[in-house]
Amino acid sequence: MAITKAFILLVLVLSILELGLANNNDFTRSRFQGCSNVTNGPRNIIVGGSNNWTFGFNYTDWALKNGPFYIGDSLVFKFNPPTNDPNSHPHSVYRLRTYQNFVNCDLKRAKKIAGNSDGAGQGFSFRLKTCKPHYFSCGEKDGLHCNMGMMKFPVFPLIPSWHK
């Protein structure tokens, strides 16, 4: 467990440093004045890409490879609604309060933002409105999908240059 926590912390620190290096080696400017956003406006980002929101896909890795994310972007969670099939695995989306809750997949104080049926069709959309860390996870099976299924990821929205 300690190794997992250390690894996640290392990944987060390295991703923040990578953002600074990617923006003309000026960490202060990238963190406090925003990075240039080549999309020229808010984006609708499907969480997991073509994999959608599913058990066994590494969403932390996906977030690192698909960031940075900006204030105004919307994360779209798509997943199948529950069925009568006993092999069906419904999903949900929770927003965890702290980094420690994220690391431990502790859902006790988490806020459920999408239920089992909300990801059907066009999916559930969460708009990034604040410049603070957001921690997302699946809350099904008392955190099993988060712990064993890698269904969790952090997002650190930046202030986009088109927002100024």
C-alpha cells in the first residue's frame, strides 16, 4: 500500500513538473498564468477515449497522457446502464474530497455525481469550473472498481489562455 501511495505521489509531482517544462521551462508562468490551449476554447473530453468508463482501464495513466485539462473543459463519462445480466458491472462517478481519499479509494466523504444510468447515451458531463484538484473514481462495489479496477484519476485544471 505504501509503495502504491508513493508511486501515485511521484506520478503527480512528475506530471506537474512536465507541465512546467512543456511551457518554455517556466513553471511559474505555466502554473499561475495558464498554458496556451491549442483547442481555442473549452473541450468535451470523453473519459477513457474509446474505452469509455470501464473496469480494468488505467484512468490515471489516461489523464496524464491526455492532459493538461483547462477550466471550462467538460469531462464526459460514458458507461452502460445496469442490465438484468448477472455478468453486467454497473458504474458510477464519485468526486473524492482529498488526495488521501483518492489514494485509498475512500468513498465515505465522496460526492456521487453520476449514478448507474447517467452514463448511457451521450454520457454524463462534468464541467471543470475551478482551478483546484479534482479526484474522480467509480464507487461501485464499495470501492472495488476504484481499488482493483483502476477506475480513478486526478485532474488539475489550468487557466486557459483563451479565458483571459
